[in-house]
Amino acid sequence: MRDVQDFYTASDVGALRRPHVWSTYREPFDLFTRGGQAYQGAASRLHLLRFQLGDEVFFRGLRRYVAEHRGRAVVTDDFRRALERESGLDLRLFFEQWFFRPGYPEFEVSWQWNEARGVVRIDVKQSQLTADGTPAVFTVPVDIEVRDQLGARSTRVTVDQRSESFELPAPARPLWVVFDKHGWIPKRLVSQRSTPEWLALASMSDDVNERREALRELGLLLARETDADLRWRIAETVLGELQDRNPAVRVAAARAFGQVSARPENPIAMELVSVAGRDDVAMVRVAALETLAVFEDVDGALAKLGRQQYDARFSWATMGAAARLVARHKGRDAFDWIVNCLDESTLHDALRCAVLPALALIPGEESVERLRKAVLDESWSVDARAVAARQLAPLVRGRSDVSRDLCELLATTDLVRLQSALIDVLVAIDDAQARLALREFHGRAIDARQRRAIETHFSLIPR
């Protein structure tokens, strides 16, 4: 759910921002593809509504809504009234600010401990801009957790002002203060925390997402910290979380080292090498391999590791990450080795889709030609051809020969996913024949997303 929330808050910005209940569009499909409101944003709001009502009332209200309106057309207010009858609450404010108004809250939170009074003061500011109709204040209940040496205590408060403060009991200095425990609210949150607080959250919090967030922040701190002792404290904490019981946390721990550089004999690199070969979850192995790709290779050790993990065939995803590791470190005969990997056909070309991005990491004409050949190869799956096309995009700006082939393909193929990828490449090439091909295709495209993509880029492309 946190990933769903994050996708939504990153998408519902700028010109794409709109209310969730909305009937203004050029084509109906636009409501489902622009801004993330229809799926991720709505799911985030239903999750928040579940928090406010409680599971028993929320699910009972859903059953009432379905039963009362079976076989009938509905509007959002029908859903609201069903929940109100079941809960006995007036939900008009909730639906007004979360469904009929655009945007989401952006919180800035800090805290101070008053030892003499035995309290902690939490300062909360809502900083979202309001020119687009986003509410200046979202009224919402929030759980605040205070953790000290005596344990963790959670208190529910109601945020209903642009700027306000709350005082909660804290007889001992808090190890941390968490605003919106368990992350029920779709929001942007800036929390002012010390390094010891991030360290405590990463190693001690009972919430997966708090540990993930802390590890991401510790990775940034590790990249810019100059104190050697503190750097090692941070590194030790992150290394410890590579053993976390939750794979999402292990992924965050592996990626936290992505902004530092270490030699293969460094303890950090050695542990990531171990994780890349032993973890029982593919996404953790992928994170370790991708982080190792930014480390310094010595005597080809990391390129060799990439080939070993490719041959281990743990999953298509790990094989792709291993191939990218080989390409990053320019292992011996890397180009020929990757081309040989692409010769293997698998179900839905899953392996080719995973390996093709590695080819784009090796600069030179040979890579461009191999990718172009892949795009044009009708024996490959549409997914693999689309991946190959998108890998071409940053490599072929101004290449009229590539542009000609891709323009011809866009004019003749009826494969929608391939068409969409070709649009991306031709926008990147940006020559006269690419612009003409895009204009011609716009008039016959059957997918609204393709028309919107062409229109967006044409605002930047001169006629």
C-alpha cells in the first residue's frame, strides 16, 4: 500500500492534478491513465477511510453498498450514504476533501523534548499549495507514536489546522517520534530527524515502511557524512538490516549503499556479494547486484560475479541484473557475451526483456545495430521488441538511418505496445521524418495514451 501511495503522490502533480470524482476529459480513457487518481489514488483514500471507520464498520458498509445497489448504476454519494448508515457518522467532509477536491496534504513535522515538563511537542505544518483547488487544510485523524526507553505509546490526534502543535507525555527522551504511524494517509511528509533517530528506526521499528524509509535516509547520510566513526555506525546498521525478516527491507538496505563506492574486498561489498548469491527472494538479489554495479571493480571480480549469477539462473530478473553488472564493469568480451545471452528464447521472451538493458550500457555502434535488429525481428515477442526500442532512445538522437527504419515500422505494425515504444524513440530522435511520422500516426492511433504522448512532446517539437 505504501508503494501505491507513493506512485499516486508522485503522479498527481502539476497539470495532471484533478479531483478523483471528475467528468472533464477529452477521451474517457484519460481518466484512467493520467495522474494516478483512478486506481492508486482511490485505493489510498479507501485505505484511509478504512482506518477512520475501523475494519468491522468499513467492510460491513461495503457489503451494504453492494447489496443495496446490485444491478444498478451508482454515483459516489451512494457509496457515502451506505457507509454513513452503517457507521452513524457524517462523512460529507471526508468525501469533499478526499474525493471531490484535488490533491493531498504535504506535512512538515518536527519535535522537541521538554525534559523539565516531561513532554514532547510535535509541530505539524501543512504546506501544500492551494492555487489548483487543493484544500489549504486537510482534517484527518493521525496516530502519533512516541518511543523511549519505557516503550512505545501511540496517541490519536486530529489535524485540522494549517499549523499546529501537540504535546504528548514523554518522561524520558524519545528515541523517535512517528507522525502517522503505519502510514494510513496519502501524503508527502518531511520529518526533521537526527541521525540517531534514523538509526533507531532502521534497527528497532516494528513497521516495515518505517525501516525502509530510515534505510533510504541513512543511505543519503552515508554518502555525505565525513565523520569516519559515524559513517561506520551507519554502515553497520544498514548491513544488519540485510538480514531483516522482510524482503522489502532487505531491498532497501541493499540499495542504501548505492551512493557509495567500495572495492570488492570492502566488508560492504563482500556482504552484498554474499546476499546476491544466497538470498531466497529475487528482488533482494537484484538490489544487491545493481548496487554492486556502482562499486569499483578490481581485477574483474565483479564482472566475474555477474557471469556466475547469470549462470545460477535464479530468476529472469536476477539474470538481467547480473548481465547489467557485467556490462557496467565492461568485463572481458562483455558485448559478445550479452549477445549470446540474447540468443536464448524463453516463454514470452522474459529473459531477453531482462537482458536487453545491459546491451544499452555498452556504448558503440555494435550495440545500436544489435538493438535495431531486435526491434525489427518479427520472431521476437512484442514485449522484447518494445524493450529493445526503448533502449535505443538515448543512443540514437539525430540518427536518420535508424529513424527511417522505425518510421516505416510505426506505419506498418499493428502491435500497440510496440507502437508506444516507437513513439518514445522517435520523439528522442527528433528529426524531420520522425516528426512527420508521429503526426501521421496521431491521426489514426486507436490508443488515447499514444495520442496524449505525441501531443505532449509536440508542444516541445517545432513544426
